[in-house]
Amino acid sequence: MAGCYFRASGDEFDVDSFLIGSLLDVDEVYHKGKRKGPNGKAERFTGFSVWVSEDSLSLKTQVPQVIAFLRENERELSRLAEYPGVT
């Protein structure tokens, strides 16, 4: 399924500490060096992703959803931007 998601990561990002008390609706958390499944590649970074828009039919529909996500999560995204290890 296509769509739009927000991803934050970094070599030294302590994602678990950042997400304690976070209001973001996280879809996936990943850790550097861990594999996805038995045959998966090891993750290059530590981080998380959040689905912002799952509407794969129209960019015209996704844009307002992305803008709403940014506005609704402005405070948390500002905290993320200043968080150690996020690149």
C-alpha cells in the first residue's frame, strides 16, 4: 500500500526514550543492527515511522492530511528536532 509516512532516525538516536510519553501514533520502531525477520537485512539506523496518509489514490487528498499532521504535531516534532542523535 502506498501512502505518506513520517520517519525519524539516527545512528545514536535513543528512540525508546524519546517515545516515552510521546503523543505520536507510531507505526514502527526499528533499532540499528536488528533484522526484520530471519532473512531480513540489519537496520542501518535506529528510529521510528508514523503513517501520515494512507490514501494512495490521490496526492491532492494526501497534501491536506500531511499539513494537518504537521500542525497537530508541531510541538512534538519540534521536540524531536532538538532531540540528541536524530539526524
